[in-house]
Amino acid sequence: MALASAPVPPRSSQLTFDELGTPLREVTFVVLDLETTGGSAGNDSITEIGAVKVRGGERIGELATLVDPGTGVPPGIVALTGITTAMITGAPRLPEVLPSVLEFLRGAVLVAHNAPFDSGFLRAACERHGQLWPRPPVLCTARLARAVLSHDEAPSVRLGALAELFGTATRPTHRALADARATVEVLHRLLERVGNLGVQSLEELLALAKESAPHRPTQQQRKKRVLAEGVPSAPGVYLFRGPRDEVLYVGTSGDLQRRVRSYFTSGERRRRVRDMVAIAERVDTVVCAHALEAAVRELRLIAAHHPRYNRRSKRPHHTWWVVPTAEAFPRLSVVTGPRDGALGPFASRRAAAAAVDTVLDVVPLRPCTQRIPAKGASAAPCALHEMGRCAAPCAGLQTPEEYAPAVHALADLVEGRDDAPLHTVAAEIDALAAKERFETAARRRDQLAALILGLGRSQRLAALASLPEVVGARPDGSRGWEIAVVRYGRLAAAGVARRGVAPMPVIDALRLGAQIVLPGPGPLRGAPVEEVRLLHRWFTTGGTRLVASEPAWTEPARGAGVWRAWAERARPLEVD
């Protein structure tokens, strides 16, 4: 069922390149090469700098200069590059050259063959000579070649080998400008190949070059990148659909475009998800007002479609509850369907059964499981009667009227009207500790702490789910408001009031058009546990303001909430 939402005004600020993806045809590349004396980046060992600026496949500038490192050139380097000590004597020193090189790099992507070497020398030189390193995006053509070309096609990705493979007009000669020009041609030939892999933006290109072989996307993943086309850059939910239009996977993101595109890169390493992408045929999206609406829609869509590649939230109503049975002498039972007066929810039957044991320690209900009629019981009392833990209604030693106070005590404890049983057990723990029965005291303490946490969770969620309507507004980080209308534990409407928009008219419109919710049975009024928990967390964190509540949102004065600090000290790892 769709949520009623207020119109979402367009963003007032322009999206960043990181959000949109920078088209490769609009990217300025500076392809750079350095020659050195063979020294380390920690010294001024650069002897020559060559750089070519290109955009859209065309050269728009070149820079070339010899550099005097202040030392002679070793014979081996002279033989390799042809640069002699006489050639660099009188050339500008590196501090004089750096400003021009950095200006040439401004606003561009730095490209080099074996880029860590060249960028490392420049970065170290900036640090040494007091220049600010601009931290440009760096692209290594050697790594890009290995990501794009197979080993059969390119056994080696040395610059000379690639120039030979592509038949470049300029061949590398170990001189800076010639090698930079050759690298430009190699770059352009590699860019021709990446289009076939679905790479259309700078961000995708940089990610492709960084992909290591074990985590490199499969060809199937790359071919499926077209599924991300047209996905909006907005918060919402995405659905991968298979060949029979079945929903394979449901997810949520604050930026749908960025998240969906990530499934086709090396960032996605889960084998299960890669298998899902391989068979996906379409990606549908649902744009939401804010992250809360997206999270709720995700829960509902997973529950509705049961996607086979989602691991959680497929059975939102499959939880466990502890309830008193409907008989003359009620006992505690673990069930999957919530009823009024139930304690829960619990994630597993084992957790619910443990809660039963603890409740029986604080409330004098019978622990046996047999049905006992109101009259005519004649069974012999069991050992629990002799131990003083049961009044033996099975033997006719207790009437339903005499048994009723225990049932009322359970209801008062669960609904937070009376916490006397908790005080009784806490006093017993203190008495055990005073007698130095520390192991028994610790065991009782852990049991009581677990009960308190379970009661507290139950009472908190029930308090929210019992409200016919509650409205909250949370700051969106841009001086606007994210708004939610909740009815009986379900999100009934979601919207936003952007900066400069008065929030109250938006809230009034949302309340007027919000989904009508009819309450169901049980403490959560039929609402899914995960949705109520999600809404409660949103209302109680992140600076959310309570705008309206009909009736007032309250929690029981004698509920487990006042014991929360005690339970946290006892079992800090289990506080939810």
C-alpha cells in the first residue's frame, strides 16, 4: 500500500560530480612523465618533466622542462635517457619549476604510466619545498591496461609494449615529453575499450583501474551496468528483477544511483549478490522523501515479495510471544501470534522460553503444562507443591479465585502497572550476595536483567503502537525538516519541508492525506515488529522533535524503563 507523501521540492543546490558521475568527454587529463637520476622521492632527483593536457580526445596544452637536481647524472641513467649532466647544468631547479607544474595540473586528473612513481615524486617535492599538493585524482594507465586487456592480448603492460600493441605514432624513448605523448595515445586507446565495459564516467574509470584481479567485476557484471541508467540520485528503494519479472533483491539507499551502480564494480564482492546481478534484467526504483520512508518501504517490499537474495525481514510477523492461556488456571505459553497482554516480541522460541522461566520466578503462576478444569481436579500434588513453588490447583488445593491474583500480577508486570515482582527478585539477589552465594546471585541477576530488557522493549514498542497518530520532524542537515506521520505503529505519511519552507503547512497536508490505519490485535496493534522498532528508533534519536501525539505518548510509570540502568550494568552487551 502506497504511503501518502507531500510533494518533494527539487534540491536547491546542484548535485556534485560524485553524485552524478563526470562524463569522460568532460574530463581534463594531464598525462605526465618524469625522468630522474635514479634517486628516491625523498631527494631532488628529477631531471626532466613532460606533461600533455587533453580533453575530449584533443590536446590542449603541453609542458616540458629540464630540471637541475644539483647532482650529476649517473652513467647508467645517461645511457637509458640520453640526459647528461651538461644538459641539465643551468636548468631551473625544482622549487622554480613546481609552481608551473602544479598550475598545469589544476582541475585535472593526473595520468601516468606507473602513476604511483610519478605522483609520489611530485607529492614529496611539494612537501619538501613548501608547496600544497592539490591531491588530484590519479589514474595509472598500467593498472587500467591490466584491468581492460587480457593476458593473452597484452602479456606485458610496459609502456613500450602497449605502444607496440596499439601502434602509437609516438614511441617511448625515456624522454619525458615523448613518453607523455605516447602515454596519451595509450590512454585514448584504452578509453575506447572501457565503453564496452559500461564505463561512462570518471568515477567508474578510476574504480576500474583500482580493481585488483581477485575482485575484478565479471564480464556479466560489467555488461549489466546499463541497468543503472536512468536511476535517480535520490533517497529511496531499489528492486532488482529477474527474467520472469520476479523480485530478486530489495535494498535502500540515500543515493539510489550511486548504490545501484556499485553493484557493477569491484566494491561488490559478495558471491551471492554477484550471482543475483548476473540474472537481473531490470532495476526498478521508488523515490522516497527521506531515509525513514525508504527503510519502511524496504521492509514492506521484502515482506511482500520474499526476494530470494535478501537474507532478512522476509517474515516480519514471524516472532514469538509469551501469553497466558485461556483456561481456569492460566499458564504461560509461547506462541507466534500476538494477543492482548502478550509479552514480546522475541526473535526466537528459545528466547521466549527463557523469558517464561524468568517470569515464573517472579510471578506465582503454575509451571506445569496440563489443562486443569475449574472443578473436579483430583491429581496428586507434584514436587513443586512440596517445594512451595505451586499451590497445586491440579489437586484441588487452589480455586480459580485464589489463583486469579497471580494472573493479575502478570498483567500488571507486562503492562507496567506494578513492578513489585522485580523489587522482590532484586532483594533476593542482594540477600544471596550478602550470604556470599555469588554464583547463584549472578545467575539470578542475569535472569532478572534479561526479563527487564524484554519487558522494556515490549513496553516501549507497545506505547508507540497504541497511538492513533503521532507526528515527528527531524532536522535534515540542511536547515530543513524530514517529517513522518505514524498511526498505530505504521508509517502513514512521509514528506519534507526544505530550507525556507514553513513546516507546519506541510505537516497539516501530510496528516490530512495520510493512510488510514485500522488497529489489529496484540500489543503492537498488528504492526510488524521491525517497522515499529524502526519508527521508535527514529523518534527517539537524531534530534527528532515530537510535533503532535493523539493521545499523549507515554510509557508506564512502573514499567521496566526505570530498571533499564540496572539491567545495563548487569548485562551491558544485551541492551538493544
